[in-house]
Amino acid sequence: MIKHHEILKHEVTVTKEASFWRQLLVSPRFYFAFLFIQVFILATFISTRNFTNYDPMLVIKDQKVQEELFNNTGEHCLAWNTSEPAPETKCAIISPYLIGYRKPVISDEINWEDTLQKYNSVRCGGRFRPSNCKARQKVALLIPFRDRYEHLKIFIHHIHPFLMRQQLEYGIYIIDLDERIQFNRGLLLNVAFLEASKEFDYDCYIFHDVDLLPENDYNLYRCSDLPRHMSVAVDKFNYKLPYVEIFGGVSAMTKEQILFVNGFSNKFSGWGGEDDDMYNRLKFRHMTVLRSMNDVSKYTMLKHKQSPPNPKRFKLISTGMKRVGKDGVKNLKYKVMKRTDYPLYTYVKITL
Ligand code: BGN
């Protein structure tokens, strides 16, 4: 038999519960929290969607110009036809195809097959030249590489139309190192320079990290009378130059400038310092570094884990100028393990 006081206890609990819900429903705090949660869910949803998923090929509004520029042939990986006469007229100083600032597309939907199909005017090895004029500079894009195929896919998808719009004649070189050897950016850039210059007499060599995507195609990928540091404003550094002497990320030098400082040091294994050492080399040889304005030199950095910094880099930098003559591009020995002209880039893997 249920006792009287137990019924009472039950009723009190029910009334307490009812009053809790009533209080909750009339409380402005409850509605505020409810609204806040909804806004939070909506904001999360919006931020995970990629609204900048535009097609860079379609940003050129004029269909005829687009066809001329990309010269679709419908075939993949054609070699240059050397007997084909190159156009005589020089391209305009500032290409008419430039579109200015566009946030780069970073999407899971980017895939090699589509990229290959889209950029089928690129010749074997990732080479291109404008079909209707003579490019003002022949540019080699040199990319030190290890494992980051996800980045490479997005980079290649972004960089081809970017360079095409600038009406450059160019080649893209991905330089990989035997995985038994610690990554060495400076050494790989030296190799890239040597390998690219064996093929063509390029006017300009651009040292380019695979995780940096230029945002504005007025950031012209060409060389000047002095070395250029190009990745001035990177989103990771709030679009500000982290320090004046920085020369990493993306920079451009001519063959003469590279040889004048004996390229990069080959001694910076692991992360950091090789670019600072290069800056010192330039200073040592009385060269200043050119930079463009922040708004044209903007870059998006693809996300990745920070590699462990090389603890020896401080010592190497402080003793660097004693080695300029004997540690660089002129004294580098390496063996090519693999060299392939892929449709969208030249791949070279080396060992020491
Ligand atoms: C610096 C690195 C550079 C790198 C930039 C940007 C060093 C040497 C310290 C004396 N330099 O700190 O190599 O490009 O950051 O990430 O670590």
C-alpha cells in the first residue's frame, strides 16, 4: 500500500518539475541561449561550406579570349613542336588577361583528372607559352617537394591559369629528395635551378613553396635587375611581413644573380634558416631585395603541421658568410633517381 506521505512526495516532485519547465519557458535567458545555439550552428555550417568555389577558367568573361588563351587541343601531354614558328610580336608588358584579386579555390573537389582536362594547353613537363605573342620572360618555377601531394594538387590547379593569364613562357619543376635523407629546401632549390637550366636558358627562376597560393595575378612572376622577395603578405602572418630580412616562401632571381651568390647553402637540413642565409649572401654581394606592395603580394598558405626546426640553423647562419664560395650551387653533387615529364609538371627525384 502506498503511504500518504509518499504520494505527497511524488506530487511535490511533479509540481517542482512543472514549475521548472514553466520558469524555463518564460525566462528570457532561455530564449537567448536558444538563439545563440542556433546562430552557432548556422555559423559552423556556413564556415564549412566553400563559397569561393568558382572556376578560374570561367572568370575570363570573353569566350573568344578564353579560347585563345587556353588554346584547347583536346589532347594531353603534347611535347613542344620545335618546328612550329613562335610568334614574333612581344606580349604586352601587362597582360590583358589579368583579373586582379581572387581568393584561391581550396576545395576537396579539385582532382587531377579535371585539372588535366582543363589545362590541356600545357605541354609535357608543365610547360606553356602564349599562343598569340612572344612572352617577355621565360620563367622556371622551382618547387622543393616532399610527400605533400594534397598540396601539390591544389597548387598546380591554381598556378597554371595564374601563370597563363600573365602570358609567360614557363616550366614547372617539382624536386623531390630521397626519403632516407632529411628534407633540405636550399639544396633542392639548387638542384632545381641546375636541372631547369640544363633544359632551357630561363630568364627567371622562381623559388616557390608548394603551400603558397598567390591571390592576385598582378603579382607578376618575373625577374628584375635585383632579386625579388614575392611572398610579402601571407595570410598566416596576417598579411604582414614578419621581418624585413625574410626571403623565404616565394622569391625570384635571374641566373646571373643566383650564380653571383653561389645559390643557396646546401647545409640547412630540416626546417628554417636557408632563406635567411640567402638574404645574407645577397647583402654580402651588395644586392638589395625588391618587394611589391602588400596588396598585390598576398598569398594563402595551405594548412600543414609545422616541421621541426633545425636546431643548428643559428650556428649555420652566423658562420654562413665564410662558406659562400664553397657551399652552394657550384659545388653540389647529386644523382638523379627519377626524372619524368608529367603532363602538368616536371618531376625530378634526387639522392646524394
Ligand atoms: C624564420 C625562419 C625562416 C622562415 C621564416 C618564416 C629561422 C632562422 C632563425 C635565425 N628562420 O624564423 O627560415 O622562412 O621564419 O617561416 O628559423
